[in-house]
Amino acid sequence: MISQFYQNSRTKVLVAIVALFCLVSYSCKETKDSVESNKTVVKVNLLGVANPIADAPAKKGKASAGSDQSVQVSTVPFSSSGSFKVTLTAAGNPSNGLRASGSNRAATGAVHTPLDANVQYKVLVYDANGDYVTEKVYANGADNSMGIELDAGKTYSFIAYSVNSTTAVPAVSGASKLSTATLASIDSDLMYFFGTLKLAAGDNNLNVILKHQYSQIITRIKMNPTTTGSITSITTPVIKPSHVSANLKLSDGTLTYNGLNQAGVNVLFPALGAGLREVTSTPTMLIHEKATSGELTIGSITIDGVTKSNLKIPQLNIIPGQRYVLDLDFNTCTQDVVGGADMNWSYPNVSPGGINVNGVFKPNGSILETSFTAPGADYGFVFDILKLDNSFNMEVNGVKLAQKEIQFQSGNATLPQNIKFEDGSQFSGNNTQGGTVTHIYSMTGTAAAPLVKVVISRLGEVTMYASKVSGGPLFPLVLSNGNAFNKFTWNGGAQDNAVKLTQMVIGETALKGSGAGVKKVSCNLVK
């Protein structure tokens, strides 16, 4: 009996223990669920990089910047017969609004550019007391689906930053408190974001738009289509002023600057080889405070055989954080030499395949020609075409301009197309800038904006340009499909030059244009 009692008691004790264990387990689960229910996840959405709005006034110069205050224009002398038109243009002009959002919508009204793939950026989180909570490093374009777990109902400060690197982000000094958190001695492309967000239950979205803290300038040196030769040398180009680095206070984005870079920042251009007519630098970063009157200095530059030492491009109004393009457009001042010729003919196609010229039938494949004398000119010869259907060639002092008739039209078996734009665009074909370029015969030019321009230098070198639309800007052309320019002797002194213009008959045939020798003059004489 005692044994039975003992057995029953033991069973009851075991049941009680099991019940107690279940009760404790349920209570723990309930407590855990309660704690977890107060957690939420913040998903970081990097929307891109913004620049400040460029609202600096246009700089006064010999040319007006017009009403667009993001463009500064001036003229800088190169020689007695040459100068640079200087244009500093703020890139983008995007909104600089930065916002953190608890919804999926992006910052409204903002225009931003994407961060490059795999560039790293760090997000730090501080609570309402300014105490450090956590941080996370992201790589743009990678799988960043894992958010940051925080407490719902609380307000946090979020700081994001990057130095445009795919390998690392710098460490924060004094990170334990927001008031002391600092990025020190940053000398690379610093970008920064600050936002606050009160977290709701469930998922929250933090929309981040980074903002450049340092300025950046891309410098382009270009030769006007009317000029000859090329850019053959650029030495020691630097831009001032710039500091060596800066410190960023995370709580409010305040920058303090460390020591001036006395030598200036080098502007890096690619190798020029035998010479280029247009050259573009890599971006040059400037670390400076407030709107700065910057200056580009080039130790020496050689264009078309003329060297200018200590060339200065002053008074560049540069806003911190803004991206700019600095264009130096080189132009030689010239005047037409008395002489040359105008030409204007247009003959419709007649059956059986050809044209009538003053009552004489010219079948397809025959050649029209006209000759004239161009007096000696020390800068060469320019021929502007206002209307063309569809090909032409020239001879100068007995040498053909090109080895084959220059054909602009596609789809002709007798004379295939053999010229295109340097950027790969083609007449009657694709435009690499978007859309298409129409047929050459469908466009017209004017004296101020020719359809095609042929420039022959004093050394007998040929460059050609054309527009992609009627009255539009000129773009460089290159021969293709086995065609090539010849080099010939141009008489720049007292001796005349014999010029012959030729055109193959291929159905309707038309050409309107004018040509003349040109000579250098003092820029002060050009009105």
C-alpha cells in the first residue's frame, strides 16, 4: 500500500513538473514574441547622388552668359590671332533635397545620378539621445535586401557616407556619440547624407540621396572647325585653390579644411600622340570652402604649331560640391582672301538615267566640274557647302582631295557611301546621340551654319565637318569604306592655287556652296 501511494505521488509530481515546464515555456515564448513584436526593419534605398543647384551669377567677359546663371562665359587671348572662348557649365543642376521616408516613394522633385556599381557606402544609426546604435556597409548594386533591425516607435538619426570607392569606406572617429562623430582628413570624393526617421511597426524605408562635398571639374580643350592643325602639347596644367583634405562632422555636415595645396591640383589629360583636335581631362577634384574664384594655369600649350606659355584661365566661380565642365574652345581669327568662287547648280533626274546640263544630256557616272583660282593665303582654304545631292570631290593644285568621290548617300551600288561622322553616326542611318540622321539631300545649310565644311590647312592637311540637322552644329567627319584624304601642297605666299570642284552624276545632282582662301589676322581687327 505504501508502495502504491508512493507510485501515485510520484506520478502527480511528474505531471506537476511537466505542467510547470509548459507554463514557463509558454510564458517565455510570450515574452519573446512580445519583445520581437517591438522590433522593425529599416530597408535602405540608395536613390543616387545629387549636386547643389548652381545659382552663381554669370561672370562678365567679352561674351555674355545670357540668362542661364549656371553657365559662365569669357574670352582669354592665346596669341595675336587666336583666343579661347571659355565656358564653365554646372552639370545637372539637380535638386539637393535630402529626405528619409517611411514609405516607398522617392524624394520628389530630385534629379540625381546613379552611384557606380559596387561603390561602398556606410550607414550609421544613432538614437534620440545621440548614442551609437549600429552600422552597416553596403555595396551599390549588390544584394542589399537585409535591412537594419531597430525598435518600432522610436526616432533615429541615419548618416550615410561614401568616398566613391569599391574597396573601403573610412572609419569614423568618436563614433560612440553623434556629437563627436567625425570623418577626418578625407582627401577623396566625399559624399554624405543625414536624415531622421520615426519607425513604425513593420518594414520602414530609408531613401538616401548622397551629396558630393567637394567640387569636380572636367576640362575639355577643343579646336573650332574653322581652325587648322591640332593640339600637340599640354604641360603642367593645374587648378587652384584646393585644400589637401577636410574633416566632416556627421551631426550636421560641417566641413573644416586642412592646409592649402600650394602646388594646386594636377589636371590629367590623355596622351596626345601626334596631335588631337579635342582632348578631355579626367575629373579634377577640388576641396574648398564657399564659392571660390578658381584659376586654371597651363605651363605651356601648343596648338597648330604655336606655343603659349603660362596660359591662365581666371575667375572660375566654383561652388562646393558642384560638378562642372570647363570648355576651352580655340579659335583662330581669319579673313577671306579676295578671290575664290561661289557655285550653285541643281539638275533633276531625267530618263534614261542622267541629267540635262544647259541642254546637254549627262548620263549617270559622268563628271561635272568647275575650276577657279584661289590666291595664296597663309592659313589655307575653306569650302562651305549649303546644299548637296549626294557626293563631290575636289582637286587642289592637281591633287585630288580624296582618293574616291566622297559619297554621303547610302544604298548606291555604283558609288557606295564612304564617309561618316567621327562618332559613328551616318547619313541615312543611325545617330549615336539618339534617333537617326536623315539623307544629306533633305537638309540645307546657311552661310552662318553650313551643312558641310571642308578645311584645308596651310600644310595641305584636310579636315571635314557636317551637321546632323539643317542649321545645326558641326561634327567631325571621317572617310570610310576604303576612301582616304590625300595630302597636297597649298601655296600660302604670292603664288595662286588651282582649285577644281567635281561631282559625279547619280540621278538628281545638286551642289551649292562657296570657297575661299583664308589668312590670319589680329583678333582685334575682327568685328
